[in-house]
Amino acid sequence: MNFIQVTRSSIDMADIFRADGKIYVVIAVIGIVFLGIVAYLMYLDRKITTLENANKE
């Protein structure tokens, strides 16, 4: 299987998702995961900042 066949196969899959309306579910799941990662990083940043300030005193 060469690169062109693999690429065309993945495009067909995207077309099927788009036609069925499932592409919105995929985008929503990716968005939720991304927002979860961002929220977790913000939580860690606040926690590290608190620890750094406590260490300075």
C-alpha cells in the first residue's frame, strides 16, 4: 500500500464522518480533551506558583 492509497483512504473516512454528521462529535471530543489539558496546566501553574512563593519566604 503506497502513500497515495493511505491518504485517499483517510480522506474517504473524513468524507463519511462529514456526511453522517459525526465529524461534529469528533471535533467536540477533541475540543473537550484540549480544554481539559489547558485547565490541568493552569491548575499546575497555580500550584507551582504557590509552592515557589512559599519557598521564598
